[in-house]
Amino acid sequence: MDAPSASSSSTSGAPLHTVAVVGLGTMGAGIAEVLAVAGREVIGIDISERAAAHAVGALEASTARAVRRERLTESERADALARFRTFTDLQAAADADLVIEVAPESYEIKQQIFRALDGIVRPDAILATGTNALSVTRLAAESARPERVLGLHFFNPAPAMKLVEVVSSVLTAPAAVATVTELATALGKEPVAVGDRPGFVADGLLFGYLNQAAAMYEAKYASREDIDAAMRLGCGLPMGPLALLDLIGVDTARTVLDAMYAESRDRLHAPAPILKQLSEAGLTGRKAGRGFYTYAEPDSAEVVRDALTPVEGARQVRGREVRAVGVAGSGTMASGIAEVFAKAGYDVVLAARSEEKAVTAKTRIAKSLSRSVDKGRMSAESAAKTLDRITPSGSYEAFADVDLALEAVAEDLEVKRQLFATLDKICKPGAVLATTTSSLPVVACARATSRPGDVIGLHFFNPAPAMKLVEVVRTVLTTDEVHATARELCATIKKHPVDCGDRAGFIVNALLFPYLNNAIKMVQEHYASLDDIDAAMKLGGGYPMGPFELLDVVGLDVSLAIEKVLHREFREPGLAPAPLLEHLVAAGCLGRKTGRGFREYARR
């Protein structure tokens, strides 16, 4: 076959008809499937005949399912299967317009492949690496034609995941990037252009978060089940971080983090020791049948009980009886919590600094209940009974007979301490005193009372009626009985409790806000745009909102306050708030509530 002229070469924008995929593991086979189904001629290459046969079998099975679900016709399936050919020799890539290397994450292996390809492929063919951890620039520099080398990072499973990161090095020709970007779009993917740094956008943000979750578990701060439930229910993520590490592969995560740390020297990227321990023990996750969790068999998704699985009903201590609840505050969180308890049948006293504020908060609850009736979630009679259980008051003296007093006032430690000192004097002996703080030390509130054993953190998430998660924050002084009371209350109000200790951020905010801060740093360093980062995390990480969408909803001032608390407590340089966040807050750009944050919003 004659080489095409330079004017029609692949690097100058010609269509990529024939694509070679080198490495037919799970990712390579998935990429081959995407290409074959989309009409490309696919040359699958793997030194293992078994891997090649497995890739063919996987394509046969997936296309058969597509026919059953009427996504493909039998004729289309036959054509796709005919377009996929497998080989064990790199020479098969000689006529490829594009070669995508998906070999193991090793410079030595990848460089060996790229050097061999230099002597095989046409001068105009594009060479792409599927790495998510290694330097594209380093791989390109050793190629005979570095301008045609780039990164093409698909996400697993490739047929289902929409995101593709197109990675340029300083050596990559813009025409090669444009051609590959067009291909990704033609495949039905969402290409995002990024520069060359370990982890790129999606994994660069994701793996730091996963690493911190592993460290949190290793420190025995919370159980694996509670860490995973907290991030699923508190952030709407499809999987918890430890389950996701098992899916990705603990060894793979360690490799990515090693590469990230080598470049950034940010201690938040230094792999948690438990990742090394599990990797070296062969406990690499689902593929091994055991990682953070234990699975029915290797490659199974079924989690089975092991020595660390919590035993249902194992708690021996019984909680105190709670019939009446006092909620202090008049904002959205206070009214939401009052609504939750009233719906569960509790008599609720909703107290604020004035009768007017308390009545306004009850009116907000009435509107919320009315919306539930309109949507058919509850009857008008049930809504009326719920509202009748709520008594507004302009004085905390109304808490004299409650069994649980729960504050949801300003996130200011001195304000909370003064309130707890007041509750200590008003509330009857045996009443549980709780704070909804999201970042302040619960023990500081407890020490403002004469009964610190009765104090606990109950961190609800906004909006409280809809969000299932409650972080149950026990201090070193909280009694077993009070802790049991909090757990039993969560069950009664149909919330999912997760246990954690009394340290800044608890579970969710301690894992969420460093991730948000790192996203801001990416924009600050002009590595990627707001839109590309948001798209990458939604499409590649399964996040319901991108980091900048979320920051603008939460409020940049609230986010900055939490970042400062985390930095102050953990003293990690990597947790220092990004200067861009501080500048926006100083300028009064606080997000949706002010009409401008990272983006601008229409005024209502």
C-alpha cells in the first residue's frame, strides 16, 4: 500500500478508517468494540492469543446483547464482527491510520512498543497512548516522530463511558489533535482537550480523593461501609471511594498516585501505605477477589461477608426514649430538620431568636409540605398533622421538656458555644444535646456544658427532607447511651447514619472539599477550562454535578470557610485554599446566591 501524500495525511485531518489497538485487556477490548461498532476497521494486537480470543468473545457477547435490546440489527452485528481482526505481531499495524496503545502502565513496556511501531507504521500514522498515569511527553520524546504522538484516554467501561481525554504534549502537532478529536466525536464520545500531567483532569482529581479515602480508612476514622455510604448518599456518587478503588484495581491506583506524587510532591498524592500493603499482598480488588472488600470470586461484583463486615443488631447499648424534639434556628437547615422529625411523628419545638423568625420558618415548612402534597408524596391530611406537630417559639426556654435539643444556627463556634451553655441551663437532665455543624469541633460545644457526655454531632445534609445521610459525630466524651440514641433516631426518621470521629470535615466534607480545591487549582494554573473540568467529572467520574457547578451552588464563601478549617486542622500544604477562591470571595462573587461565582447567573 502506498503512503498517502502529506496533503492527505492523518496528521493533517484525514479520516481515521483503520485503527490498531495494541493490548487487548479489558480497556483495549472495550476500545476495539467502540471502534468496530462505529464502522472502523479494527486491528487488535496482543502477544497473548488468549487475550485476543477473549476480546473477540467479548465483542460477540456485547453485540449479541445489543441485538436483543434492538440497538443493533443482525446485519450490523455481523459487519462489526467482520471489521475486528486480531493478531499477535505488531507488524499487523503497518497499514493503520491510528494506533492506540493500551499496554500495562510501565514506561519500559510502552517505550518498547512505541520504538517498534516507529519502524512499522506509515510516517503519517498517529500514535496514541491510553495511559492515565505516565508522561505522554516522555513517550513522545523517544519516538522518531514526536509530533504524531498524543494521549487518548478512554474510561472504563469504554463502550458505556462518554468521556475521552485528548492529551497533547508540547511536541504534538495540532492537526493530529484535531483529527483524533474528530474521531472521538464520531464515536459518540465527548472529547476534552487537556495537557500532559499525571492523571490529566478526571483521574487527576479522582485519585487524590480516592487516596484520602484510603488514608481515612487506614486511620480507622470510619468503617469502609460508612465511608462509601457517606460519599454515595452525601454527594450522589454512583460508588463509594473504597468500592471504586477495588473496581479500578488497588495496584493501578497506586501506580497513578506514584506518578502524580513524583510530579506534584503534594503529600495528598503520596499513596496511602494501605495501597502498597494491599498491592504487595495481591489483594488488588475485584480482579483478585479481594481488596478493601471481599468478593464471591475474582472478577465478581458480588461483595460477600468477611471479618470486617458489621454484624446487624450487634449493638448492646439501648438509647434513651425521645418523644419531643427542639430545633434551634430559623434557616433552611433548621426548618428542614424540624420537618423531618415532625413527619416521623415527633412533637417539635422550633425556636429562633424571635417569634417572627420562628413563624417564618414554620411557614417555609408549610410550603414544603404543600409541594409534597402537590407531587402526590403525601396526603393533605398527613401534611396538616405534620404541621400541627410543630410549635414555633421566640425563646429557647420552650426546650425545657424536650428529649433532644438540636441546634442549626450560624456556623460560628462562639455562637454555638453560647447556645450550648444556654441549653445546658434550660434542658432537663437526660436530654440529648446535638449540633448540626459541618466543620466545627463538636467537643468544643460539649465543653460549654456541664454534661459533655450528652452532646453529639448530627450532621444533616441540605435539603434535610430529601437527603438520606446523617453523619453521627461522637466526641471522646460522648456516652455509649447517647450514641445509641442518635443511631436509633436516624432509623426512626428514615435516615442512613454513618459513624465518624470529631475532626474537621467529618467524612464527606473532608473528602469533598480538597477535591473541589484541586479543581480550582487546575483552572488557576490554566490547565483546563471550567467547562472541560465539569464535563470530565460528570462523564468520567459519574458525578451528578461538576466541581464548579457544585461550588457555585454551595457558595464560595461557605466553601472557603470549610477549606480554611481543613487546612488549619490537618496542616497539609496541599489543603491551603486556592488563591483564586479567596480572590472571588473577596470580590463578593459567592456563587448563585449573588448572581456570580465561577460562572454568571441570571438575576431572579
